[in-house]
Amino acid sequence: MAHSEGLSHNEAATDGPVRPIPYDEDGRLPHESEFLTQLGDRVREMRALRGMSRRELARRSRMSERYVAQIEAGKGNVSIVRLLRIALVFRGE
């Protein structure tokens, strides 16, 4: 049997010490924080392109204005369903 045969990718032996995963102050991985920041920037940009206030986006997507502000700031951990609501508002549905 080969050295890593039967082991999952995560269980395979490594050549060096395993380093801890660096989490940010919000308890997120760096890639998660970067994704949420980019998502927030895109939501804000789409809203601005449509001349829509944060309040209007919140009302039309059935979310609180505060939650929309958190998403735009890259702080809201947005669910896929809430992201769909925002997308549908931007599509005009």
C-alpha cells in the first residue's frame, strides 16, 4: 500500500510541522474576511449604480437596514438565501 493510500487529503503525512490556522479578530479565516469585504463592496456598488438607498435595499430585500450596512461593511455573515434576496432586488424582481 502506498504511503498515503487510504488517507484523506487532510490526514496525509506532511513534511513539516502543522501550523495553526490564523483567524482574524472576527474569528474568520483571512479568505473569508476578504470574500465578505469584496461582497460588501459589490453590494454597495450595485446599490449605488441603481441610485438606491440602503433603506430601500433593506425594505425590498426584507432585511433590516442595519443588516444591509453590516453586509456592505464586510461584517455580516450573509446566508445564501439573503444573498439571493439582494440579487433579486438588483435584477428587478
